[in-house]
Amino acid sequence: MAEKPIGKVTHFFTHLDVAVIELSDTLKAGDKIHIKGATTDIEQLADSMQVDHKPVEEGKKGESVGMKVKDRVREGDEVFKVEA
């Protein structure tokens, strides 16, 4: 499986388990992502995305999206889209 870099984590809300991801490429709901950092290694589907507190089906290049994540992530962690 190939991985394409699509963004970086810029913030993590511990009480909500929500990561803010600044996108360098498009991300659609249902895409499989891999969040990787020094102590982070998570794969999950991109769902429950928001831009400015409004649900969206797609995040575009240059946007910051909020996304529920299944484990703690850290600022600076890289986000990749997993392509079959």
C-alpha cells in the first residue's frame, strides 16, 4: 500500500480526542489515513471532519480540519493518505 503525505497535526484537544490537521492535499470522508510521529502510529478512516465547527465531507488543500481520532496524537505528527 502506498502512502501520500496530505498534512500535519497542528493541535490536539485531549478532552475531545480531536486533532486539527492542516491539509497540503484533499482529504475526503471515508479515506484511510495514517498518522505517524515520534511516538504516534495510528491508522483509521477519516470521518467526522469539521471546518469552522461545521461538518464537511471533504477538506481541501490549505484548510485546517478538525477530526476525531482514536488515540492521542501530537503537534507535528505527519498525516498520510493510504492508497490501495
